[in-house]
Amino acid sequence: MQNWRIKASLFLNYFVFAILLNSVGTVILQAQNNFGVTQTSASILEAFKDLSIAIVSFLISSYIVRIGYKRSMLIALGFVTLVCFAMPFTASFLMTKLLFAAVGSSFALIKMSVYSTIGLVTKDEKEHISLMNFIESFFMVGILTGYFIFSSFVDNNNPQSTSWLKVYYLLGALSLIAFLLLLSSSLDESSLQTKESESATSDFFSMFGLLASPLVLIFIFCAFFYVLIEQSMMSWLPTYNNKVLLLPAALSIQMSSILAGSTALGRFLAGIVLKKMNWYITLCICIVLAAALLLLAVPLAEKTTGHIITGWSDAPLAAFIFPLIGILIAPIYPAINSEILSTLPKQKHGLMSGLIIVFSALGGTIGSRITGTIFENYGGQKAFYFILIPMFILIVCLSIFRRIQIKLKA
């Protein structure tokens, strides 16, 4: 029963932060409408989110065991609750940047703690990879829900209205509920206690020791390029729908939920499939099919008629086809994270989670920045064609990762 309660808490924590973190695509669009910023300038929001995740993860990962996973999550949830309730009182691009910096910093604590706690509440590698996929799928459910929550606060008749900021009252309430559920849950962290002679400084430098491992090093490249792909699509799909497919702002946000929904479905199915199938073969097939679907979907944008679009029923086919890529790329991130964590002792999971978060955040920032720049200078279609390059690199990195993994097991 205790494991069930803490698992439920992990799911809810991820759900709340999924909405907050991945609202960046929606806020990028609203920042252009409300604050008069360019697409390149708006893309900086991704940096405020991801770089704060990277910096906090880098600084805190060696201390996370000493702070405690449960206590770290409570600190993060408490901080975000306060920030959300304060957000509606402001209406500036600067405060929006600070919001994402606060959310990113808190998510660093949440993600390190959640990833590390999975190792405490699962019995073997198969259960680990399965729970990882289910939690990540619930993360995507949070993103899906977030699109509809945010779009319901957007005023299509007055694009300059800041009424959408009231959504943060609701998000603050959800964060508070997550805080109270975690507070009432118990988590046994006694197996993580380190020797008194081991200092936090030695833990910090041991994180760099992990980087000396070829397996960890090539894994970092895998994580970096996957997140670069995912965030390039996730953060810019609302703008793509609005500027390229000519959908109204609220509908652009709503239809972006298809990507989140398809990714959630893909990870849920992966939680079942990867119990039986080889993870490497599955992921390579997924990437190849995702690239093929991208080549099919993006040209469809050229066939938009330009007629006035009022709802889902008269939206162009491209708005439905492209987001289905989420089903195919969905299993990649949870699978590779589970594979690397399962090879390390539980005491190292906090450090490894820190590295995962740092390089994932860098991938998200760089991917969104490049996509935003290409979008502004060359158009949305060329920006999404760019994603084919990191897809190819990711397959190469996965092949190297698998080869090293086989040698180590042998």
C-alpha cells in the first residue's frame, strides 16, 4: 500500500510539471500576441526553462541523496505553488521568463527525485523500464491536458487579452494538491545512506567520473538529440499551426494536443511492448518510421486552401497527420533512461539523473532556439525538415550505445 501511494504521488508530480513546462509552446505564441516579441525573441523562454533545469541539476545532483528525494520534491512543489499564485498579478515578458526559470529549477528537483525513486519501488530491470514508460506516458497526459486548459483561457476575439494568465490560479491549486499528497506518503530512503567519510564534494566529482564511462558518454548524446527533436516539435507546433496552417490561436493550441496525446499513447504502449521486445530494435524502427511520416506530413501544409478555419472539423489534414509522429518517438526517452539507470547501483541514480537532466535541458534549449531561428528566417516547413538531421544522428548514437552495452554485459 505504501508503494502504491508513493507511486501515485510520482504520477501526480509529473502531471503538474508536464502542464507547466510544456506550456512553453503556448506561451511563446501568446507572448507574440500580448507582448509584441519576435519569434526568435520568444524562443528565449525555452532557454529560461531548460537552462535553469540544467544549472540546478548540475549543482544539486551530488546533494540530492543527502537532501532526500521526498524532501526535494516537497520543496519544488511548494515553490511552484507560490509562483503560480503570484503570476496572474503580472503581465510582462520579463515575468514570464522568471516563471519558466522558477518552474525549470523546481522540475530539476522533481525529475532527479522521481527517476531515483523508481529504483527504490521496483524489483528488476523489466519492472523499472515499464514503470518509467508509464510515468513518462502520464507526463504526456499532463501535456495533453495542459493544451486544453490553456486554450480555454485564451480569448480568440481579443488576441491581446491577458485573461489567459488566470490559468495559473488553477495550476497553483493542482500543485498544492500534489504537495499535500506527497506530504502524506511515506518513502523508505534508508538504503541510500552514504558513509560519513564520503563528502558532498567527492559526490560532486564522482558525477564527472560517470562521464569517463563510454556507455554514459554515448548515452548523453542519445538523450541530448532525442530532446532536441521532441522540443523542436513540441514548443513550435502551436506557432506552426497558427502561422503556417492559419488556424486561430486557441485552435492552434488545442490541436497541438494531438502530439502530446499520441506521445502519451506511444509511451503507454511501450510500457507493454518493451516487456517482450528488444528495446534497440524497437527504437530504431520507430525513428525510421517517424522520419518517413515527417516527410509525408510537412508537404501537406502546402495544400492548405487558405479558407477561414473555425474548428476541428474544417482544419487541414496536415494538422492531424504531423502530430502522430509522437506515437513513434515516444518510447525512445524512457527506454534509454531506464537502460542506463538499470546498469548503475541505486546510490548512483541521483548523480546519473542529474546528468540526464542537464544534457536533456541543453538539447531542448538548443533545439527550440535553432527551430525558432529557422522558422523566422526560412519558414515553418524548413524548420521542421531540420528535425531529420538529429533523427539520423540519434540512430547512429543508439547503435554505438547498444554495441558498448553488449561488450560490458559480455
